Amino acid sequence: NAGVTQTPKFRVLKTGQSMTLLCAQDMNHEYMYWYRQDPGMGLRLIHYSVGEGTTAKGEVPDGYNVSRLKKQNFLLGLESAAPSQTSVYFCASSYGRTSGYNEQFFGPGTRLTVL
Amino acid sequence: DAKTTQPTSMDCAEGRAANLPCNHSTISGNEYVYWYRQIHSQGPQYIIHGLKNNETNEMASLIITEDRKSSTLILPHATLRDTAVYYCIVRSQTGANNLFFGTGTRLTVIP
């Protein structure tokens, strides 16, 4: 099992450019999440999904869009990147809430710089 | 979800037990205590969780006070590889399972 993988690992964008971050998991998890982590801070939830075809807003959703067309993939889009979106982005996945406990498995992160 | 309070940083000698405290005085009856850690630049890693009984696994032990207002994560024999930021998170088992991370405790294991 590869677990949770993220593509790309690094990216530099200019202000106004768009991009999509891809998260993939091979654990058949129902739930998937996108977090961002700014220097010296904990992770903050951007968007999440409780199943294929569903998405919901987290704590800091502005400037991002997501899609979950396939159960194993969760895409995070930036339509018009801004310097404030410079951050490390982590994807995570977990079983649904009926599983007993809610361990989240995290990917290695994508380091994004917006100039 | 209840808010948690942790010390900003701690040091521990290699081979000794590392005891990381967490206060969660507003925890409610259906909320669990979770611990994750984040080794430099990596994604967070689950360590352990509990409701009201003490828990132990291959990584650590979790001690929860009887009133559940605080807990301690114990790494019994800290190694240099345990140097990381440790997050104490309190949440219920319902909802979307999203985790609210604070700033955590930066544990440095000293040779």
C-alpha cells in the first residue's frame, strides 16, 4: 500500500496563476481532507469530503475549490493564486465515522510558493 | 470540539521517559483525546487516542485524569527520532472527523 500520496511535491506559482493539487489514497477510505500549514502554526482544514461526489467547507475555504469525482482521489484547486496561499498543503484520509475511531492518515505534503 | 492547551516546548534526555501534558478542561462526555505528532516537514502521524481509560500501544501511553480535564502522553524511552511537534486534539466521534490542530508541543530529545 502506498497510503496517501500527493502530487506535486513542490510548486512555484506567480500571482494569478491556477493549479490543481492531487491527493490519492489506496486504503478505500470514505473521508478525505485538505489542510494547510503555515510556518510555526498547526494545520487548518480547508475542505473535506465524506464520500465520492460530496465536498464541504472547512475552517479556511476561501480561494480554494475541491472535487471528489472518484473515491480514491481528492483534488484541491487554486483558481487565482495569491501570495497568502503560500503554504504547505497536506491531504489526509480516514474511514467513515462508523468505524470506531478516526485515525487520519496524512500524505507527505505539497510545498507551494506564490510569488 | 473542546480547546486544548499544551506547553510550547519541552526537552527530554535520550532514553528517559517523555511526559507531555495537555489541558482540556472544557471536554464533553462524548469527546475523545487524540495525540498526533509531526516530525519535521512530514505529514502528521497518529499516536494514540482514548476516552476515559488509560491506553497503551507500541508507541506510547495515554493517561487521562479521572475528571478528564487533562491528559499526559508518555513516550517511555525517548529516542532522537521522537523529536517532533506533538498535538493533543479533543473531538467527538461524530461529524466529519476533521481534526483541529493547535500549535502543539515541540519536543526535543537531547543526546
